[in-house]
Amino acid sequence: MTEFGPVMLLAVLLVPLGSAALLALFQDDRVTGRLNALASLVTFLASTSLFFARPEPGPFLIVDDVNVVFIVLNTFVAFTTSVFSASYIAHELETGRLTPVYLRFYHAMYQTLMFAMNLALLSNNVGLMWVAIELATLTTVLMVGLYRTPAALEAAWKYFILGSVGIALALFGTILVYLAARSVVGEGLDAMAWNVLVKRAPSFDPHLLNLAFAFLLLGYGTKVGLVPLHAWLPDAHAEGPTPISAVLSGLLLNVALFAVLRFKMVMSANPGALAPGPLMVTLGLLSVLFAAFMLYRRHDIKRMFAYSSIEHMGVITFAFGMGGPLANFAGLLHMIFHSLTKSAIFFSVGHIAQIKGTQTMADIRGLTVTHPVLGWGLVLGVMTIVGLPPMGIFMSEFLIISSTFARQPALAVALALGLLLTLGALLWRLNGLAFGESLGKDAPSDASFIPMFAHLGLVLAAGIFLPPALVSWFQYVAGLLG
């Protein structure tokens, strides 16, 4: 099946790109919603085939054991989000928040964003990956400001400015990596290819690599939403369309973290370079603790779950910073579970905001009484994201804390404190949202609940039983991450 590898690889990139051009032509939400979902499904099926039909690495594109996990997760969540998006956007058209012109723009930009993220994950060239992440950033900026309200435009501008600073720092770090490689590999594309950089990294100048990683972690860390580089993320979640909030939390943050992990592999292969772990552990733990305290002061439901995303990206960064087979294994699992769970929560939150006509939590009460399926879906999502057993996130967090406690007990205690504070804040807020007497509007919901419960069902199933073959695969990938 290897001859099909290049075809499937191109399909993962060209299907969303071609669909974006096609979707820009239609204004009928029934046509565009279905076409958007169909394109996302085809892309997902093409990505899964890369497990079995893997093409040879080229100067610009590569499919290896590390990025195939990310690309399948990326395309799966993109597909389920497109299904949720169809019913969500139809309601926005009915209420007049979006016009047919903006509908065309939204679906075209959605597929453009998918293309950019897929390209970033599949890039074998560090410069091409930087360009793809920049394209994803600019596309997201446009979508955050889609409603054209003052608050939405302010959030888009904040994201653009902070994102531009971050991507500029990442560009400088990328240039430094190229300079470190050029003296060993020579000028040209080989000095920018991942498969070459990892093999030849032991011979690179460690001082250049140290400086490069500092800029890269700050630059791409801005995209990950790590504290203190997080200021754009809560505004972007609160003001943009909810499907974009799901994509931001579930996918785009992972893509930026993937870039950090690629460079971490280069750093770890050089015996003279500083260990990248302490920097990642510091930023990760700071993000967990800061977000945990900030959750108690949120009043907007989407903004609250944005801070939850900051907290969980901090947990994942912390795990990869600790390194080692067990911590990397747990970090991979947590990344997957967070993507599935947080996108499911935003599926629920998006429809809750529509039926209640508000995102203010003080005006949302009694969801399990007025809208039982939606309300209990939110309850299940929050129970999952705070790490209650038997959900998969409980397992990944337990592994992260236990592996840390064996090496750095003080760090494990600090991390556990942050997780407990988060648990208290979210369960406290959930009590008011889901139970008690209903407040405000109670419009009927025409939501599609399949994506939400499909995600939560997968996380629950993984918490109960992980197939041995899947465990072995993730252990192998964890070993590659250093």
C-alpha cells in the first residue's frame, strides 16, 4: 500500500484547500454546512490511511511516528467540529448574527485553517512549518472577529498583535537553528529538514541551539497559550464563533506545542545543549497555577473554559518538560483526551449560549431541568475535564503526578494543588449552571448531540480500557520524544 502514501498525503492537504475555494462560492447554509462536513470527513479518512501507507520523507513533507498521531487527532476533531458547526451556524443565520456573505467567508476560512494546521503538522521543513502556523494564526484572527462587534474586533486585534510578536520570536529562533545546522549540514534544504536535523543534531553548536530554543519556546508558547503569553486566548474564545473556540482549544494549541516538541527533540539529541525540560516545566506549572486561581473570577462561560484550556496546556507542557518514557506517554494521552473533552464542552456551551441568549453564567441556571441532554452533557464534560475517575483524563493526570513525585516531589505537590483548585472552581460553577431553578430564556435546541457524546464516550472508554496495541504505540512515540 506504500504507493498510495503520496496520494493520501496530498489529499490531507489538497482536500481542505480545494474545499475552501469551493465553499467561498455558496451562500446556502444547508449546502455549505454539508460540504464542509464532507470535506472534513474525506480529510480524516485520508489521514488515517497514513498509518498504513506512509510515503518516504521529502524535502518539504514528512509522515513519521510522531506527527501521524497529531494529524489523525487534528482531522478527527476537525470533522466532528464541522458536524457541530452546521447546526450552530444555521442558528446564527436565523437570528441574524451572521449574513450569507459571512457564511461563505466562515466556511472557506474553516477549511483554510484546516489546511494550514495539517501543513504545519506534515512539514519536514522548519521554515514551511513556520509559514503554516502563521497562516493558521491569520486565518483564526479573521474568524475571531467574524461577528464584527466592538468586542470581537478588539479580541481579533489583540490576538493579531500578540500572535505576531510570538511568531516573530519563533522566526528568529528558526533562523538560529538553521545557522547551527548550516555549519554541519551545509546550506540548502537539508539544513531545514527535520529528519536531517535530528540525526545531525549532536554535531550542532550547543550555544546557538540554547539561544534558539529560548526564542522558539517563547514564540510558539504564545500560540500554546502559556502564561505569561496567554492574554489573547480568553478574549478569542469569548468573542469568536463557538466552533472556532473548539478548534482553538482542541487543535491549534496542539499544533503550536507540536512545533515546540520537534525542536525539543533536536535539543535533546545534542549532549552539549541545555536541557529544555526545566523551561517547559516552569512555564507549564506557572500556567496551571495561574489559570486555577483565575477560574474563580470568571463570569463568562466561554472565557472560563478558555482558562481551563490554559491550565491543561500547562499540564501537557509540564509533562513533556519532565520527559522520560512515562511522563511523555502521559503527556500524549492528556493531549488527546483534552482535545476531545474540551471540544465536546464547547459543543455544549455553544448551544447553551444560543438557547439562553447569553454567555454570562449568572443568567444560566437549571440546564438539566430545561434541556436535560444538553445539561447532562455539560455535567459529563466538566466531570471529565477535572479528571474524575473513570475518565481518561484521571488516568493521564495520575500518571503525570506519580511520575513527577518519583523524581521531584515538590513539583508534584504544586501540580496537584493546581489541579485540585481547578476541580473546585469548575464543580462550583457547574452546580449553578446545571441545577436549580431555570433563569432567563429557554429557547428550544436544535443541536446535534452526536459529536459531543462521541468525544466524551471515547474519553470514558479510554479511561476504562486502552487496547495493548495502542499502549505500545504511544510508548514507542513517547520514547522518540526524548
